[in-house]
Amino acid sequence: MEGLSTTSRDRTFVRITRLARGDQQTVREVYQGLSETSRRLRFLVEMPAEPPATVLRLLAETDRVNHVAYVATAHGRPVGIGRWVRDRHDPCIAEAAFSVVDDYQGRGVGSLLLHQLMHSMLYAGIGTLVCTRDPENSRVERLLAPWGGTRTWVDGVIEHRIPLQWSASNSTSVPEARCA
Ligand SMILES: CC(C)(COP(=O)(O)OP(=O)(O)OC[C@H]1O[C@@H](n2cnc3c(N)ncnc32)[C@H](O)[C@@H]1OP(=O)(O)O)[C@@H](O)C(=O)NCCC(=O)NCCS
């Protein structure tokens, strides 16, 4: 599934590739494309316009096993990153997070990243995707809603839990979510 794809919305060609380990430059470019509001929605706290060095390092420190990230590239520039981080206590659960630069939001990039994350989670033996969002983040709600699962309020944020499984017997198809 990795490779050239097209957004469902405006047919912009988007390439989805794995973020190379330590690629802080790509992480920085996507971060710098987020508005103040988008940064807060992504990190659930106010964040500065320039990414702090520790945040950059952590976000770029993927390992292909417990921390996997994918980059969406359009018109020669990175426009989004989606990642999952395996739960320390339960290896069958992973937390997903997304950043799409403001001028590409609402064009289907987040959906492409979500599909890629779901595929790679299934290949990694992960059966539950967790995503924590600000209650006002209705776009993430709309992004995740078709996949069902549950929503729980936890300390002022909403935690989505989406069970994953392969659809039919076709391992190349889009994963199917079991609707709760
Ligand atoms: C949240 C975010 C990642 C979503 O990415 P995006 O590229 O904007 O999202 P998409 O365009 O793929 O999908 C969202 C839209 O597609 C629609 N959509 C996606 N899949 C769908 C489906 N299967 N069926 C129906 N609608 C669907 C949603 O209704 C939504 O519509 P909207 O334009 O009215 O909001 C992005 O907006 C972002 O980075 N925001 C700031 C940071 C943030 O909030 N991060 C998430 C915290 S984990």
C-alpha cells in the first residue's frame, strides 16, 4: 500500500512513505506548516511556532517496531505525518497521532495516512488503535467515525478505541473496523 496514491477529495497525488529514522528535517517541515490551533489540537497543549529540540528528536526517533511513522508528500513537500506508538504494557494496542499542514487539511490526506497506519498496525500484530483528541477536534471525530469503536472521556480529552481486523481474506485490502 506504500507508494503513490491519490486523495479522495481533489485527486492531488500524494506519496505515502515511511519516515526515515532520525529524519528531523521532515518532522520540522510538517510542524512548521501547522497553525497555532493545529499545534494545540495535535499535542493537546499550547506549542511554540518552532519545534523544541526534544520534541523533534522524539518524533523522529522511529524504530519500525514500536514507533512507526509515515509521511505524506504532495507537490514535492511533506504535508502530513501519521504515526503509531505501541503501548508499553499491551503490545496489541498502539496510539495513533496525525499532523496535516493547514493548507492541506480537509483534502483527504489524513484519511490516506489513517489507512496506511491501520495496515501497518495489522502487520505489526496490533488489534486496537487508540487516538486521543481534544473534545473540540471535530475533524478527527469525522475522520475516525466510519471506523466505529468506542469513545471515552479521560481527564478532559476523548479517547477513541478502534478494533482492527483484516477485511475478508484479502490482505491488500483496506482493513475493516468492527463497529461497536
Ligand atoms: C485531524 C487531521 C489529521 C485530519 O487530516 P485531514 O487531512 O484534514 O483529514 P481528511 O481530509 O482526510 O479527513 C477529514 C475529512 O474527511 C471526511 N472523511 C474521511 N474519511 C471518511 C469516510 N470514510 N467517510 C466519510 N467521510 C470521511 C471527514 O468527514 C472529514 O471531513 P471534513 O473536511 O468535513 O472535516 C488534520 O486536520 C490535522 O492535522 N489537524 C491538526 C492536528 C490534529 O488535530 N491532529 C489530530 C490529533 S491526533
